[in-house]
Amino acid sequence: SGFSLFLAERTKKVHFIRHAEGFHNVETTKTGTTECLERGANQATEHPLWDSRLTEKGIEQAQALKGHLERRPSGGRSFTAFDLVVVSPLTRTLETAQHIFGPARKPGMPAFMFKGEA
């Protein structure tokens, strides 16, 4: 028993990052309730807060997290150099991921073929 460096190198880490502040978060904070998000009988896409974007504060939060991750030790690699980033298709989550990890590669394109990452 005990800690094995061999196993530590083969271990995958999973990180969960919530989206940064969006306009819907501001509205629920302002009203003190989530009632402003209710849509009644209308389609979700008809709601004014549907697919909210990040606020300026949200962009700053994502950039701050990127800076924090870049300063963390990670076996000689930038901590923002992940093997895989999985993101919800909502605008606020895509914007958060882009501010933290940079622009997405084309699907199926390995990192060594992506311009600027060779």
C-alpha cells in the first residue's frame, strides 16, 4: 500500500467549471427570485433571458480563472492544456470556455496540427 508515482501519472483528472456570470444571474440577483426565468406556456427560446451571454463581470471571472489555472503546477504543462474540454452548447458556457481555454480546434483536429500549438 502507499502512494505510487506510476499510478499518479496514469490517473485522469476531471475538473468541473461552472459558467461565469451571465445576464440571467444578474436578473435573479436583482429580483431575489428565479421567477424572472419562468416562461409560462411560451417556448424557452422566446424568453428574453434565453441563452444569456456573459456580463463584463463574467468575462473578468473567466479570465481570472484562466490566470489562476496557468499559475498552478501541473507536471510541467500549462494547467490550461487539457486533453479534452466538454462544454454545453449554451452561449454562456461556450464564452466561459473560450476565455479560459482559448478558441476551439476544429473537431477531429489533433493539437499537434492546430496552428500555434506545435
